Amino acid sequence: MVAAEGATVTQPQEDRRPPKRKPEPADPWNGTFKEVMTALATTRARKALELAQAWRARTPGDYLAWDRARRAYEARHMPELAERAYGSLIDLYSERADMRRYAASRLETLGGARSLALAIDCLHKAREQRADHPSSHHLLAMALVKAGRYDQALSVLQEALATPPPDVRFPGAARMLREDLAAVAAAWGLREPSRRDTLTRELASWA
């Protein structure tokens, strides 16, 4: 379009405002936890352990302090002390099934038969305390599979399916437990092919 004679054409003004800066993401770590994690990330395991032990001494009831001490022990190749750290955490929260499950899951990461046995014992107690939590059965069954105790894992899951939770907080629990049952049976069948037909028939009854 051509402007009329004598008319003033206004050019658009360039936006000279500085571009908006995106906000910096919040740091997920702070305090002593951040100091320990930073030391671990920079392979200063001795420093990390000193920080974690001091933190644990200041706040012996803080599970994060025990958890970071465990991590520092691992970094320094001290699995027995890492086990003790989690044993102490279990003692501190012996009445809480969620903390027992958490401690057991961390014990499993240590590797070795002793750590796995401790984890299984801890998960048995968590299941006794909160049988209404599907995770109590799931985690115990998976730990038993790691130990090669397939028959016990199947029994745990079958008992859980036979006695469903008393409320509707976990609507997908039965499906999850049946999937666990199938996974355990498949793993057992791979380990012992002679059991496959029996396991297939047993699974059909729980479908």
C-alpha cells in the first residue's frame, strides 16, 4: 500500500527492552545434605563421611543423616558399616512400616547375601505391620525372588490376593499383584523349566 502524498509513515519502534531471563531452577539440595552430596560428587569420600557423621551426631533421629552416612560408607568401600547404619535406622523407626520398606530397599543395593537377608527380614516385619499396603507384599516378594526363594515369593503374593485391602485406597493393587505373580512364575520357570506346566496351571487359577 502506497502512502498518500505528504503523509508521514510511522516506522515500528524496535523493542529495546532486554529479554526476560528465565528464572534459575531451585536448588534441590541445601545445608549439610548438599555439602555431603557435593563431596561425594567430587570423589571426596572421606570428607563426605566426616560431614555425614557430624550430621548424624547432631540429629540422630534424622533419617537423611543415616542415609548419607550409608552412602559415604559405600563410597569408602565399608559395606558392613553401611549395613549398621541402616540397622540403626530400622531401630529408630521400628514401628513405621514405610521406614522399614525404605531401609530394606537401600540394604538391597549393598549387594551380598547378608544385606539381602537383612532386607528380607525387615520387609517381613513391614508386611506384618501394614498388610493393608500393597507395597509391603510387592517389595517382599521381589526381594525373595532376588534370593532365589520363588516358592515363598508366590506364597506372599497369593496370600495378598486372597485377603484384599479393607478399603479402596489402592484400586489397582490386585492387578499389580497379579502381574507380580506372573513375573515371579516366569522367572521361576526360566530357572527350572520342569516347573513351567505346573506354574502355568497355578497362574490360571489366579487370573
